[in-house]
Amino acid sequence: MSAAAAAAAAAAEATAAAAAAEATAAAAAAEATAAVAAAEATATAATAAAAAAAAEAVVVVVVQGTGAAATAAAERGYQAALNISL
């Protein structure tokens, strides 16, 4: 093999190696981007779940508070009815 052919083969090999390195870097970047997107989606879902749980807790407290007030009012009405009947 002549020196020129050897140099051309070495240049082609170097070009192929550079292209493979670029493809590997692009694949790694795509994988990292997908991982970030998945983490963001997970965080968004967790935030939504936390907000839903907080809203549910507020509803439970309000309903329990309403129930307690209604029970107290019913108790007062019952006591008043007892006083009238006596």
C-alpha cells in the first residue's frame, strides 16, 4: 500500500471514529433529555397528587366541621324540645 493510500485509509478511519463519537454523544443527549422529561412528568404528577390530597383534606375538614355544627344544632333543638315538653 502506498503512503497516499495509507493516509487516505487513516483519514477515513478517523472520520468514521468521529462520526461514531458524534452519534454516541447525540444518543446520550437524547437519553438525558428523555430522563429530564420523565423526571419533570413525575414531579408534575406528584404535585398534582399532593394538590388533590390537600383539597381532599380540606373537604374532609369542612364536612366534619359542618357535621359537628349540624350535630350541635340538632342537640340544641332536642334540648329545647325537652324543655318545652316538661
